[in-house]
Amino acid sequence: MARGSERSASRAEPRHLRDVHLHVLAVVIFGLLAWFGIDGLDRGVAGLAVPWLIVGLAGAVRAILAVTGTLPARQVARGIMVLVAVGALTTGYALAPTGMDRGFVIAVDAVLAGALAAYAFLGEPRAVAGTP
């Protein structure tokens, strides 16, 4: 019987509290991405490092704001994240090396920018039927 009451108690808590562990995971993932960007700057691969740093920092800040509950209005947060993603992709395109590696660098930067844009739209708690 205790299990049933635990389940109903977990259903009663707000959605954003149930998503905290996912946002903490996002903080770790985006933080690692930023760290690898800093490491890439030391290695001289700016075409990958700078966009990784931009995407990593923006995603980590967005996830931290989601965990603390201080995220600004949804439309503002989404717009800023999409603009940062476009900026990261543009920076990656501008810094991509010439030669045969150029396409690879641009493709990797595009995937990361797409991941940041996807997190902007999909990383918010959805309304669940029966919850406020």
C-alpha cells in the first residue's frame, strides 16, 4: 500500500521538479562540451573549439536556469538559444579550416548547433493533464 501512496505523491509534484535530474544531466553534458572547447583552443583547432565553447556555455547556463527555476519567459529563452545556435554555426563556418577537413568541421558544428536549438524547444517541462 505504501507504494501506491508514493506513486500518487510523485504524480502530485510539479513537472519541473520531476525533470530536475534531466536538466542536471544537461548541465554535465553541456559543461563537458564547453570544457572540450577550451581544450580545443589550447590545441589550435578553433573551427571546432569556439562553437563547442559557445554551445556548451549557452546550454549549461540554460540548464542551470531551468534547475533553479529562474528561467525567463519561454519565448525569450527559446529566441536567445536559437540565436546563440545560429551564432555558433556561423562562427564555426567562419573558422573552419580550408582543405578536406572543412566539410567535417562545419558538419560537426551544425550538429551541435542543432542540438542546442533542440534543447531550447524540447528542454522545457510540458503541461501534464491534471497538474497545474
